[in-house]
Amino acid sequence: KTNMDEFAMGSSTENSAFGPSRNPWDLSRIPGGSSGGSSAAVTAFQAPLAIGTDTGGSIRQPAAVTGTAGIKPTYGRCSRWGIVAFASSLDQAGPLARTVRDCAIMLGSMAGHDPKDSTCVDRPVPNYEAAIGASIKGLTIGIPREYRLDGMNPEIEALWRRGAEWLSAAGAKVVDVSLPNTRHALPAYYIVAPAEASSNLARYDGVRYGLREPGADILELYENTRAKGFGAEVRRRLMIGTYVLSAGYYDAYYAQAQRVRTLVMQAFDRAYESVDVLLGATAPTTAFDLGAKVDDPMAMYMNDVCTIPSNLSGHPAISVPFGTGDDGLPVGVQVMAPALGEATLLRLARVVEAHAPQGAGS
């Protein structure tokens, strides 16, 4: 077991009931979240491999800020059986490891059809490790304009641009692309995900299983159980989700967010008609100090601005360690691919890893 944000809700592992995990690069910093315990364990050499879950970036963002590799597979590529659902249409399990090759080996073991998971795709699993080391000559790589964000650390954008230059030198064609509507992915996500969480976590009522806090009647039992059983961030998201699903606001919020999600998916599909993969930053900043954003939910949510679009579209994406920022902390570069394009994704990710500035992931 590794530590994580409660019900996978967070970007720093500070929402854990067991207290925060710490970044082995600097123990005063966050290791990312929600799978921050997994990324910290791999970074600290406590484990060669770890499993995380990615609902809005919770594998890739921890990987980026700890100098590890982490892949979110295509939605349905790996079984979700046994995972406590946060947002069922977004959740996906995947590996974190020290290298892209290790990610490929682990993904090959994790992927495959599971009759216990109705969302799991029944497709053959390629030999992902065999894709490692293949030439990228002839591949077209898109650089999304919308991933150049206001407030992004300049050194992160500089490393991202340098990565694109090296890929071009390795024989790939690098072009600018536009992903219109992906700028709306973050607000859409924070309607869709809390709404699904509100539905999924309704089962934790003190009656069927889990924690039970007694009350004078059934309503008080519900209130006591859910008040004590959920932390502040979980309660915040459940309140949002319940609100947007309520009769008077469903069409104005949840239905509209689902329309935006469709537009995000269509933007990716159009981009992949002309490019094989996309290259962008994983996180807008390096690891920040513990406690720095606890009281500012919007600042915390912005950590997933680069990763959330791939969850809404269901496409695979990987964060590859790519040197360090001016503060000496790791930076991750994100590679994205079409659905079930993990082999191509890993092929390119290995080249990115090989060209990373000295010190990445060390």
C-alpha cells in the first residue's frame, strides 16, 4: 500500500487521512497527487514499480514532480475492478516506474480484458516493450498551442521546446497544432468528476458498509457518518457534484459540461488526423511547498490543467522525466497519443527520455 489523497481527490497527497507524503527530492515539497505515495516510493528506491490511478492527472502529475515515468493508458485498457470509483468515466489505473521501459513492461502485465469490468476493452495487448528503441523517423509530432499557459514556469516551457527540437533532430516532423476547446477542459472536469463522485460515494452512508456513526434516526446516522467519514476536500467535491446534478441545475451545469467534453474529444480526434502524437508539459510548475496551496482550491486544481484533457478524451498519455527546473526540482514532459496508441506513445517517450538533460530521474 502507498499513501494517496482521500478517494483520489487532490494534487498533493495532503488530503490523506494518514498525513501528507513528501517528495524525496526535497522533503518540504509535495510529491504530487493523488498517487503521490506511489511516485514517492519509486523515487526513493523503496519500490521499482508502483500502481497509481489517474482521473485527472493523478499518475502523470506525481511522476512529473518526482522525476519518474508514469502512464495513463487508454480508458478501458486496464481493468478498474477493485478500485474504489471516484469518477467512473475518467478513472484509469496505470504504472509508475523509474524508466519508460519499466512502464512498458508493467503495462503489458496490467492491460487486457477483464470480464468483471464492463468498461474494459477486449482487444489484444501488444508487446509494449518491443516498441522501446524503435526509430521515430517519419512520425509527426504536434505541439498544442493551448498548452502554452499563462503562469507556466519559463524553464518548463524552455525544456518542452528543447525536447521538441531534439525529436526533430531524431527524424520526427514537429508541427504546431491547435486544440480548440481544451482550454475549457478544466472547468468541465470539475463539474463531471464531482458529479460522478457524488453518485459513486453515495454508498458510504453508514448502512451498507464502511464507517458507521450512530444517530437518533436514519437521517442523523447518515449525517454523522458522512460528516466524520469524509475529509474537507471530499466534502467540497460531493457538495459541488450534488448541486450540479440537482433538478434545477442539471442542464445548466452537468449536461453542458458533457457537451464541452465531447468538443474536447473532437479536438483531439481532429489533431490526430494530421499528427501521430502530441507533446506538451505535464505540470505548469515544479513541486511546490507542503501547505502552499491547501487553502486555495483553485490554485490546487490548476496543477492538473495540462493532464485533464486526456482524461476527458480517454486517450493515453505519459509523463517522462526531462531534467530539472531552475530550482533543481524535476520537470516532466507529456506525450499524448490516440486511443490504444500506447505502443507509439512508449516508442516516442523512450526517445524523449534518452534525450533528457542530465539529472532527469536521478
